[in-house]
Amino acid sequence: MIKNNRIKWLSVLFTIHCSLFVSMMFTSCDNFLDITPTGKVIASTGEEYRAMLTYEYKYFPKDRHMTTVRTDELKFSGSTASSDLDAYLDLWLWKDENPSPTTSYFSWRSYYHAIYIANYIIEHQEEITDASAKTINQLVGEAYMMRAYCHFLLVNLYAEPYTHCTPATTRGVPMMLEADVNAIPGSSSVETIYQQVLSDIAEAEQRLNVTKWDEGENYRFNTISAQALRARTYLYMGRWQEALTAAKAVIAAHGDLEDLNVSSALLPDSYQSAENIVALEQFSSNLSTVINQPSNDFISLYRTGDQRKSKYFKRATSTTWTLLKSDGYCSFRSAEAYLTAAEAAAQLNDLTGAIDLLKPLLQKRLNATAYQEALDLMAPMNQSQLLQEIYDERARELAFEGHRWYDLRRTTQPALTRTYGGQTYTLTPEKYTMRFPTEAVESNPEIERWE
């Protein structure tokens, strides 16, 4: 039975050898891969190791954006194709028990595949040839970031939110720190996963040396991305001072914002935007027909004079809108840092400081009248009122970029309701945590065990 489970678990992680063959597409070297007598795939040069990581970048999951289906950002339109309904209806209705076989799953396999490759690069860094020490350090730093980011996303999909559990005694997800295809891992605690993420960010930060990649390569992790992921991680942990410090470091290093009061401004989520830090995840062309109708309640969050309403959305009829913000590539951008810093400051009861941190963002998103009205609105707010305003501002700014689900689950966990086919469905607190995929549990029963 153990042997069979190992075989199944390996298939869940993907067949690593096959994927490395695919990565030959990223290089013209005829001898990219050598096959050893034991059948292992071996990379040697810096270019070959770069190709391995490029493959993981290219096929990185779009799950962060797919969580939009579970939020209050959208509604399914009556014209939604039947194939889209088959794929996403159960997600939209939060039907996680016995979902339809046609339901689209989150990319469990791809995350652990990327982690495997990251581990492989980290373990073999001393063996990389034909590359400078600086190049190798950057590559290994990116591998640490890849491992950190994958574990971070997994624990926020499949484990309880850090801020709504006892992290040290709550089951997290399997943690993979070795490129071992024979491992059958159980899950680690939520606390253990978060601490490993922070450790990997620190390791990455010691090695990353590219501050900004050229356009076309800016899907790669850079020096600023380490602080950006650290700020997000601390925010999700509710460690407000650390989140504030990290977010301010991002702003100091990369505080540029697109000015939406200027007609020529790019959408802030564009990979070409001045705000871009890492343009890895696409939100997502294959979901465009599903998420193309923002909900009226979500649209109502935008006040008069907010330039984002006409930049992010287009009025289709008197009662419906369509999404303009649908083909961007964005994992980290500077606007998020302002919002993180403001929320952390408000949590620390520095309300004036929180408003000051919002001002640069609001100046670039609201016309002059709306900007002054926003300041007047926030000035008399108490802490809980200002925090709700910051949550709403995160929703307005980061709309449809895959942040909303995580923000709802780590903060107030509202009970959303939907009606379909004459039946009402409710998003209750326990449904803010996804179940492990059936295929993962069947292939590795140890996954339900945690250490």
C-alpha cells in the first residue's frame, strides 16, 4: 500500500523528468539534458538551470485569480457558456463537498512541481557551471522565492487563516524542503509553514541582486519582491509592526504609482506599469467569460470621482458592467504596499499615519474633488471605521487581481449568500478554507496527518 501511495503521490507532483524535457524549449543547446544510467535528468550550466526555473514561471498557476469566483466581486451572467458553468459553478456556490466532476480544481500539482524544481536548484547550486557567482546567487534567490511563494499560496488555500486559528496547533499543508521523489509527506502546522516562508524570504534576500528586470523578463523575482512578499506574509499573520516596516521598505524602493487622472496612464496591473514589481501571475484570459460581470454591490463600492470605476470597468447596460481589467500580469505592485502599510498603521491605532499612507494612492486614483471628500470622510473615523474603509479601498484598488478572497478570509469572513436554481447557498466561515483536492488525499492518505 505504501508503495502504491508513493507512486500515486509522485503522479500528483507530476513526472519531473517529463517536465524537464519540455523545458528544452527555452534553450537552443543541443546538450541541454544528459540522461544518466539511473534515468535521472541532470542540468549542468547556469543556462540550463535558468531554463528549469523559466518553465515553472511560464506554467505558474493562476489560482490566486481563480479565487475571484468565490468572492463578492462578480456575478454569473445568464449568457455564461455551459462549459464555464460546469467548470466554475460549484466554486461560485462554495459547494466543496462532492463537487461536480467537471469542476475546475486549483493547481495543487503545479505548486508542488514548482517547489520540487526550486528545491533541486537550491540543493545543486554548488554544481552550476558556466555562470558567474552573481548570476548563480540571483538564480538561487529566485528559487527560494519560488518555494516561499508556493508554500504561502498553498497554506492560504488549504489551511485555516492564520488570524482565525491557533497556528501552532492547526493543520497546514505538506512542506517540501528537499527534491525527494520518494517522500510521502504529511502536513505541517500553519505556524511551521509561515515560519518557513519567512525563512526562505530571508535566504532569498541574501542572494537576489537584480532590482529590476527588463520588460519581458519582469515575471522573475527581484530584490524588491522579497520585501513585498514579506509585507504580505506579515499582514496575513496580523503582525502589524513587521508588516508596516516591510511595506514602507517596498514604498521606499519602488513607490511609483500610475496617475489615473492622466488619460495616458496605464492600468496599474499592467506588466508595463510603473507600479509593476513582479508580473508573474496572469489574471486570467481563460476566466474572462466567467468573471466578465462585476456584481452591482461591488461596483457600488466606487464613489463619484473615482477614476478606477471607468478604467477598470465598462457600463454595458443601465444595470450591468463588464470588466476591462482582465488580461494583466501582476503578482506584486507598489499600490499594495501603500494599502498594507495603511492597514498595519491603523491596526496599531496610528489613524493619522494610516490616512497619510493612503494619500499618495488616493491622489492618483481620485479626481481633486473626490480626493478631498475622501480625506474629509476619513478624518473623524474611529479605528474600526477606518479599518473597514481600508478594506474597501483594497477591494476597489486590487479588484479582480486575486486579493479579495484572501482579504475576506483573513479579516471579517462575511457570510455571503447566492441563489441558483431556486436554492440559496451561504459562505460560512469554515468554507473560507478549501478542502484538499480529492486526488491528493487519495494518492497520499498521510496528507491528513500533521506534525
